[in-house]
Amino acid sequence: MEIPSKPNVARGQPPTDTLVEPLLSIRNLSVAYRSSKGKGGYYKALRNISLDIRPGESVGLLGESGAGKSTVASAIMSLVEPPDKIMGEIIYNGKDVLKLTDKQLRHYRWNEAAMIFQAAMNSLDPVVTVGKSFEELLLDKQLARGRNHARELAKKLLHEMELPETICDMFPLELSGGMKQRVIIAMALATSPKILLLDEPTTALDAVTQFAVLSTLKKLKQSGKLQNLILITHDPSVHAFMVDRLIVMLKGVIVEDGPIEEVMTRPKHPYSQLLLGTLPLSPKRGSISEKLVDDSCPFTRYCPYVMQKCRDRMPKMYSVGEGQEAACYLYGGA
Ligand SMILES: Nc1ncnc2c1ncn2[C@@H]1O[C@H](COP(=O)(O)OP(=O)(O)O)[C@@H](O)[C@H]1O
Ligand SMILES: [Mg+2]
């Protein structure tokens, strides 16, 4: 994988270069869900993806519903369990996350990587106050020495998410969607995780509230309180606002990976071009109906540039610019 050599100073990021060890390294990851219909059938949600996350990076996963974005996040949190199948490695601190003991996993899940699930803001306990929810969490994680200490810490965390401390005495029902989402993020920050995974964190919010919440997160990132973000959303404008690097996914594979400005303005993979509105329309689109092998490029059916080899075998990632790669035979594999 090619790595950008240009320090990303403008965005306040640490310089990335080839010598920097990845923080998280995903190697040949495949996930197959046990399908509900039929006996013993599996649905391949991820097909052999590899990806390095470098220290200090904010990475975005873009792709339409069903692309496998949430599955990547679940895998990073080691939440894929039998009867579903997971293969490959996710290396963090020299260890495979998928092979951690229960005790190691408990530590990893909160202190190293924390995830905010899709629609998490609806999961706040409706019958307890925000302060009480914080107290339970902080005592359970042994971050607070007692109730007063927990209250102090809660206020500090709420303050970081730009919420007034009076929220502590309120019930979830009394909060707006944006406030609830801020509370959820504040809770995830309690353990100062190195990696924060956010799965469609603002999709349910109106546009103004959405960008207000994202602005707070961005400030935390810029001040160094948040080290690494992995942001999942199907909304390119949210990525453009938040991340340094964008990964485009389609039906369980990564089709493009590169610096956000490049991928947004000059997407190289035909599917990225379709998503970002730069794909030329072609009469060939949709005209191919032959059966595809399991290993085909998933865009074959709709791609105006489709070639026979696209149907035979998924291309590897080819370099298409500085730090930018696309899985497409237009760029290599002659
Ligand atoms: N627990 C599950 N059981 C069965 N299929 C699942 C499960 N979770 C996700 N899938 C399927 O796997 C594919 C990828 O899902 P997901 O990772 O949620 O995609 P995304 O987040 O990009 O919308 C989808 O086709 C989805 O229906
Ligand atoms: Mg999802």
C-alpha cells in the first residue's frame, strides 16, 4: 500500500510517512453472516479486505447501504460471533484483536477502541437521568472513586461535548436529538479511547444539528483529545467535513482509498465516480446480464468501462496518485 509522503500539516495532523507503524492493521478480513433463509447458507458481507490505519488519522468509510461499512466496525470491535464467520487478522499493538481473551477484550473495547453504534442515541435508558447513566458507567469502568467523583467527571465530559452540566439532572426524553448524541459521545470518551468508531453518528439529525455535533468532534480531534476517528456514513459531505482519508466500499470490498480532497474531487474508481457524481453515463450500463463469478468486481454490472477480466477476477488496488489507490483494471493489470 502506498502511503502519502506529504505531511498533512494544514489540517493539524501528524505527518504520515512510510516509517510510521500502523495503529491498526486489517489483513485479509472476510465476514460471512449466517443467512436466515435456507439451511447453512452464508452471506459474504466482507470479501478479503486489507486496510492500515495510521496513528492520528481520521478515516471515513463511504458506500451505499449494504456495502459492509458497519461490518468493518463490528469486526474492529471483535463483535462478529458464531454462527457468523470471520476470517483474517486485525492487528492492534502487535496482537490480533480477534484472538484476545475475554479480559483483554474488555480492556480493548473501552480503553483502546470505542464504538458509537448506529442509532445509539435512542439507547439511553429513559428512566434514569443523564447524570445517573454517567455514574453507572464511570463506577463500572472503575474510572470514578465514588458518586461525587463520578458527577465531577461527568460534568467534565459533558463540557468537552459542549453541553451544560445541568443536563445531568435531565432524562433522555427532555433532550433534543443533538443533545442525546452529544451525551452518547461524551460517554464513549470517558475512557479516552485511542480509536473512536462512529457509525452514522448524525444521520438521524437535521443538517444544522448534524454539523454542530460534528464541529465539536472536530475540535476535540484538533486539540488532541481524540486521536483516531473512524467515521461511517453514506453522506460524502460529512466525510468532506471530518476526515483526512476516504475509503470507498461497494458490496463487501474496498474500491478506492485516498486523501479526502483527491477522492472527493478526482475519484478514480468508476463506482466512486458514480457516488460522487463524476461518472459519464454510458449506454453499456446495465446491459450486462450474464452470471458473475463470486470473485468478480461488484461494479461489473453497472460499469461503463467493463472488461471481461472484471468479471473473471476482482482487481487488486492499483496506485492512482499520491496515497491514492483504486481497485480497477483501468489503472493496471494489463
Ligand atoms: N447480523 C447480520 N446477519 C445477517 N446479515 C447481515 C447482518 N449484518 C449485516 N448483514 C448484511 O451484510 C451486508 C453488509 O451490512 P452492513 O455492514 O450493515 O452494511 P452497511 O453498514 O454498509 O450498510 C448487508 O447485506 C446486510 O444485510
Ligand atoms: Mg451500517
